[in-house]
Amino acid sequence: MDEDIFIPLIFFAFIFMTVRMILLHRRQTLAKKLEAQTSTTESGSLRTSELKTLIREAVEEANIPLVERVEAIEHLLEHDAPRLLAEPDMLEPIEVDALPASPVRKHRTR
């Protein structure tokens, strides 16, 4: 009589262990995929604020020569304005090479 219960018990234990191993394997595989996706997302993407900061810095850096040139022209016009107003016939074309290399910087408020 013990043999009649022993064989089905072994059969059901085998099926239970096989199903359990399959489910554990799937859980581990899904956990590894999720971890891989999370690590790539965190290291490969930028937040909106970080992207805005990078763009702002790139634009400011690209505009530095233009800003310096405009400030040099402003400085030249401020320096020569009294002479030009007194003698308008003395106007001469301004050459780019005649601009000062480092104009006096003004403090601007944004």
C-alpha cells in the first residue's frame, strides 16, 4: 500500500520542482533585464535641466566673440562720439583691425 502512494508522490514532487525551477529562472531573467534597462537609462540620458544648462553654456560660449566685437564697437563709438558730433565731416570708415583688443567691460544686469 505504501508503494501505491510513493509513486504518485514522487511524480507530483518532480512536476512541482520543475515548475518551481522554471518560475525562478523567469524571475531572475526578468530581474536582470530590468536592471540592465535601468542602468542604461540612468547613465545614457540627461535630465531636462541638465540639457538646458548644456545648451545655455554652448550658446554663451559661441556668442563670446560676437559679444566682444559688439562691446569693442560700443567702446570705440563712445570714445569717438564727441569728436564725431563736433565735426561730422570728419567721418572715416572704421576698420575692424582698428578696434581695441580688450574693451572696457560694463557690468550688465540680466
